[in-house]
Amino acid sequence: MGNKTLLITGGAGFIGSHVVRLFVNKYPDYNIINLDKLTYAGNLQNLTDIEKNTNYTFVKGDITDGDFIQKLFQQYQFDGVIHLAAESHVDRSISNPMEFVYTNIIGTVTLLNAARSLWKDNTDGKRFYHISTDEVYGSLGEEGFFTEETAYDPRSPYSASKASSDHLVRAYFHTFGLPVVVSNCSNNYGPNHFPEKLIPLMINNIMTNKPLPVYGEGKNVRDWLYVVDHARAIDIIFHKGVNGETYNIGGYNEWKNIDLVHLLCKIMDKKLGRTPGTSAQLITYVKDRAGHDLRYAIDSTKLTAELGWKPSLQFEEGLEKTVDWYLANESWLKNITSGDYLKYYEQQYHNR
Ligand code: NAD
Ligand code: TYD
């Protein structure tokens, strides 16, 4: 593959940390720069296994800071950008939409501008890869799938901010010839997932015997993909995808929330040596999320047919691996839930 200097944004987060790990280990000749603001969702503990590798550098910074970003691009002369940094939680976007506008929209344009000015004379071998979500397509009824041609119809401030950033990325391709590629992925799960999202929240609450809050009637459907399979897709699309194209990534693995929570309870009863049915007693139906999308389901035929990707894990296997990871990494969970790690970062980086 030769030498390349790559910027990965949001590499201390859930998906970003898996992407950083894959690239650092698989491409020893690449110079990988992980830029992350370390918000509540960013955690360098996700990367302790690779943090000393000579092809890896962590930089703390904010993608909305234009001067800083321009200087960073000048300093490192990036050949490629894999952009994952974002505010990512729908519930937080309902209580505080502005953070989503700043980071997801303004942050993305700030990066696009820096790439455009760095690569203005020569775009050969350069690539700006924007990571997005299936939520931009809106909500499905009982039938059908999202394809790359599905019209955008975002319903939450989160998905609207991601949709906006996707449009801007494509506009830079058409208007300025910036070499871009976009992918839209379904819900991820796996190790290092922040315990505000459904699966890790349920695992944490089952472990600690807290109520399991199921929104509405628990009938909403999500299409779940193991995070390492998403990282593998990102690797393939970054290297083989066609500029200007969009690729949908999904697991053909649809679950009603309530069925998924029951499956988790069953797995965890077994792992924790509880009598079958014990954890399910914690299930509590709570007020539905405002504007709650009913169903997401991705058609990833294009990615499979054109670039040869397919998911590697069956869901039950992936879920069990995930539960095992949380049980073996209780200190990771405790650190996050106690807020200790945020205090640590504040001290560590307070001069920046
Ligand atoms: P995450 O919330 O776990 O991580 C986001 C990371 O971005 C954190 O490390 C955070 O510190 C960093 N960040 C936030 N604001 C920043 C800023 N202003 N400057 C620099 N860094 C900043 O998110 P995730 O679940 O890993 O999602 C990563 C990307 O993948 C997002 O773009 C998201 O929209 C997309 N995506 C997520 C899913 C999913 O199921 N989680 C599915 C499809 C697409
Ligand atoms: P989430 O993990 O927040 O992902 P997204 O909203 O981006 O799909 O939620 C997944 C599904 O689980 C969604 O339908 C909302 C539901 N949910 C609950 O029922 N209870 C919860 O505590 C959470 C966080 C989510």
C-alpha cells in the first residue's frame, strides 16, 4: 500500500477506536493520526493496546476550530481523512441540538475546507471519507430496505445534522472536485460502546440490577452490525471505493428492541449464573422517545457486489462476545459511569 499519512477523526470513540486499531495493526507503513476532542464519549482507554505503536499519534483537538485544523493539515500533509468525529446520540440531540449542529455540520465543513486547501494542486491518491448513518433515510414501515438511492428524510436533530454533513461532503465533490466517498451504516454494537446506547446500557443495568428502560412498546426495529465488521467495511471502502460514490453498510440483522432485550437477559442470566427469567424481571416500559423512528434496515448489496464485503459474525455470536467483553472489563464501565475518566482528562489536558 506504500506510505500514507492518514487523519482519523473521533478515533477515541466507539467505532473510531476499532477503525484506528485495525489501521494501526494492518498498515504498519501508514502514519495514523487520531484527532479527538475527548468529549464525554471519547476515551483513550479504548486504545491502550496500540497507543505505543510507532505509526500512531494521538492529537487532542476540536474539528470545529478552523485555525487549528488548517495548521494540523499543514503540519501532517495528510493523504487521506477518515472522518468519524460526531455527536452521536439521538436522545442527547433532542435535549441539546446545537452541539450536533456545531460538531456534525460545522466540524465537517471545517475538515472539508482544510482538505480542499491542502489538496488544491493535486488530488492524486487523496481521499476524504465521511462516515455516516442509515438514520439519514428516515423511518421504514414494516417492509422494504434503505438503498443508496433512498431519498433523505431525517427525523431527529442527530440524523438531520448527519444528513446535512453528507450533503456538504457530496457538494464538495461536485463543486470543487474533492475526492470524497461516503458510507451509511446501520446500528453498531460491540466492545467499547458507550453505555448510553441500547445494548451497553442494558448490559450495564443487568449487571448492576437496575431497571431496563424500554421506550414505548419496544416494537421499534434496528438492524445491528458488529463494530469490527463496520471497521472492515471502512477499510475496504477507503481503499477500493469509487470517488463520489456512497455505500450502504448493514447486517441484514433486524431486531425488535424488546426481543433484543429479552435475548440479552437470557444470555446474561446464563453468564451470571442467575435462574432463567431473573434479568427479564428488570424490564420497564418507559415514555417513548420523541419522533422515534420505527424501523431501519439496510440493503448493502452494492458494497457486497462491487467491493466484496460481507458481515463476518452471526448476531448471537457477536452479542455473546460483547457481553463477555463487558463482564471482563468492568473497570472500563465503572470508570465511565463514575465520571472519573473525564476528571482525569481535564487534569491531563487542561493546558491545551
Ligand atoms: P461516539 O459518540 O462513540 O464517538 C464520537 C467521537 O467523536 C468521540 O471520541 C468524541 O470525543 C469525538 N468528538 C465529538 N465531537 C468532537 C469534536 N468537535 N472534535 C473532535 N472530536 C470530537 O460515536 P460512534 O458511535 O463511534 O460513531 C462514530 C461515527 O459513526 C459518527 O459519525 C456516527 O454518526 C457514525 N455512525 C455511528 C453508528 C452507531 O451505531 N454508533 C452507526 C452508523 C454511523
Ligand atoms: P440507540 O442505541 O440510542 O440507537 P439509535 O436511536 O441511534 O437507533 O437506540 C436503539 C433503539 O433502542 C431505539 O429504538 C431506541 C431504543 N432504546 C430504548 O428502548 N431504551 C433505551 O434506554 C435506549 C438508550 C434506547
